[in-house]
Amino acid sequence: MWLLLLHGVFFLQCVRLSQQQFPRLCATTEALLSKECCLVWDRDGSACGASSGRGFCRDVEVSDLPNGLNYPFSGLDDRERWPLVFYNRTCQCASNYLGFNCGECQFGLFGTKCGEKRESVRRNVFHLSEAERRKLISYLNLAKHTVSQDYVIATGTYREMNNGSTPLFSDVTTYDVFVWMHYYVSRNALLRGPGNVWTDVDFAHWAPAFLPWHRAYLLHWERDIRKLTGDFEFSIQYWDWRDAQGCDVCTDDLMGARSPRDPNLISPASVFSSWRFEVGFLINWLRRHAPEQTQYPEFNAPIGHNRQYHMVPFIPLHRNIEYFTSSKDLGYEYSYMLDSDQRISEVLSPYLELMMEAWPWLLGALVLGALVAITVAMVAVTMTRVCWGVWPWQRGEFSISPTRMGTSHHQQ
């Protein structure tokens, strides 16, 4: 089944500069010159939470296996052998932990010691209630307008930073951090000299890393929305567009309808009308087909796509092969892959929720209707009694007994 994750139609904002995300506390002259990004976990005051056994600051190991022939250069682009241009020591977390300071849990794990497993469900956006749709859009808008507390973006290359002695970084919003990441991993390689670029390169598309890279990307994006909103039940939704005749999610209560004045713009009634966008598509394939990890190429894939390559530009580090697995291993599932009873419940849930929201009004209407019916009935009974009392035969004026009828006949 081909699905479009709803994040793909969030119409990621267009960018022009070659920028990438960095942990805020690693975007310093000291960190860049030492080439070390091992941040302190504030819960125990040690780098990478080492005192609590969460992780340790260690040398980054990168694979030396050959890449494909699409990129015939070496040492020119900051993304090569990620992240060694910037850092050669980072936090390496124990199995249950994650994060640039090992202060978070691996995806799908929760709790103080990250020992609790939970599985979130990514639902069809059209199975959401109206209230759930409003919440989704409000979360996106909040992320778009809230400066990221964890990350900044680099506004220049490492060479333009004078090899780290002149940091070039900028604050951006939580949403835009991921916009920059998506652009940075896909942009042309910047060779030496103005306008000198290599176009045949993409560290996240058109090759094996496409699926695992976007999986890690969306998991981080989902987690940051949860942290921003405090809603740890939040999960990304998807649009099943197999039978769609057009853009079904292009409505003002979702991704925005077309502007009536300019079909190339989004309707001003949408919160996204002030955003600038680009469109992405994304497939959930690994969960359905469950390929063996040995099927993932170990070498000679395009640069950035070999099995052990660290995904650009993630810090904490992730290798491609780590996300070439079932979605269940990462703590989420798609509603269309639930069993039949669960799928029925999923489809009916917005209607049940609507009924739950409406039942006080329905009950009130029922009670009011009953009161009106009783009142009408009582008025009718009362009026009948009153009218019955004033009718002539009730007063005996036209009462004719058999005796009187006989006498009258005799007299005649």
C-alpha cells in the first residue's frame, strides 16, 4: 500500500542557503575547535549521562567502504563521512537511550529508565474528528512560530567558519529546523569556487537510504512536537491517496485549499497561507514487506546510502541500517495495518467521538421534546374538558328521553 505521510503535505518551506541543524550547545567555537559534541545530561551532571550509565563520549567511527561512482570527489563537501568535518567525538548512548546527551529514550521506549514499551498509531487523517484536526493544525502552527530550544542552524560551511574559529549559526523555529535538515541533506554538493556545484548527489533520496532516512526524520519531528506541546500521545497522520481524484487534504481545515484569486497560492482562510512551501512524498514500505537487513547494500551505494553510513545531518548519530526494520521496532504502527476489529474501531472513532460530544444536546432535545409533548397533551385534555362542559347536551338542553319521544308522538 502506498501512503503519503501527512508530513509530506505540510509543504516544507522553500530554502536557498546551505544550512544544517546543530545542538545549540555544540555550536560554539570551543566545541568546533575541539571537534567534540558531548553534552552534559542535567539530571546527573555528567557528559552523555555517563554517571547514570546512559552513554559515553567516544570517538566517531565511520565506514571506509567505497561509495558509488556518482560522487567522484573527496574532502570537498561537509556531508562527506558525516559528521567528521564538524565533530569526531559525540555521545554514544546505551541501547535504551538516545539524544545528543543521551537524555532521551530510544523511539518506542518510555519511562525514567526507558524500559517501558509503547506503540503509537499513525491514523488516516480522514478518520480524525474535527477537534483532532484542529489540534493537529494548531500544533503545526505552534512549531512554526516557536524558536527551537535544542537546535540552531549553520549559515555557512565549515570552511566559511574558518574551520570552526568563526561560528556561523542562527536561531530558527522548531518546524524550520526540519525544513533546513531536509534541504541540507538533498542539496547539491558545494565544490570550491562560486557557482561550482555537483548536482548528482543526494544523501537521502533516489537510493536505499530514502526510507530509513525519512523514517528517522519523521520520528525526530514527531518527538519534537510532543516535547513542544506536552502531548506525548501525538502521532503523525497519513493520507491514503490511492483512489484520490485530486488533493483531498487540500482543504482549509487541513493543508489549505487553493486561493480563489490565485490557484498557485493557498487560500487565505488556511493557517498555512503565510508559509512558503515545497511538496514531499513518502512511502511506508519497510513495515509491509519486512526485508532482511542483509538486503541493504553494504557498499557501492551512492554517497550517504551505504548500510553503515551515518545519516546526514543527524546529531545524535544514526546509521542507515538501524532504521531498515519494522515500524513496530521503532514504536509505531499504521492504522490500516491493524486487525479487522481495530480497523473498524478506528474508522468509527470520529463518529463515536462526535456522538459523545453531541449527546448532552441530544439528551436535552429529547427531554425538551418530551416536555413539549406532555404540555401539548395536557392543554388538549384541558381544552377538551372545558369545551365538553359548555356543549348543549352536556347541560341537558337537547336531551330527549324515550318517554318524552313517545308522548310527543301520541300528541301528534
